[in-house]
Amino acid sequence: MLFLVAALLLLGTLMGTVAFIPPTATAAGAAAIAVWLLVFAVRERTARHHGAGSRTAPEH
């Protein structure tokens, strides 16, 4: 996922809207997205390890 963020940041810097805003704003946005993805990955990993059976319906 972080590779995808880096690739999109590079592509945006070269071709997109990111080329028109200051580099500090670009870095702040990229860092916010990276943190968001990291938190999501950690939550998904812990949910799979701790509550894998809790998401399924109970069997009768």
C-alpha cells in the first residue's frame, strides 16, 4: 500500500494538481494518506487475528 502512495505521489508531482501546490503541502497530504492506510492495515490485521469468527453468523 505504501508503494502505491509513493507511486501516486510521484505521478501527481510530475503530471497532476500536486505540481501546482507547495511541496510542503504535498508532503503533508502524502503523510496523512500514509498514516490513514497504516492505521487501516493495522486494524484489519488485528481484526483477523482476534475476531475472525465474530464476523460470521452463528450456526444453528
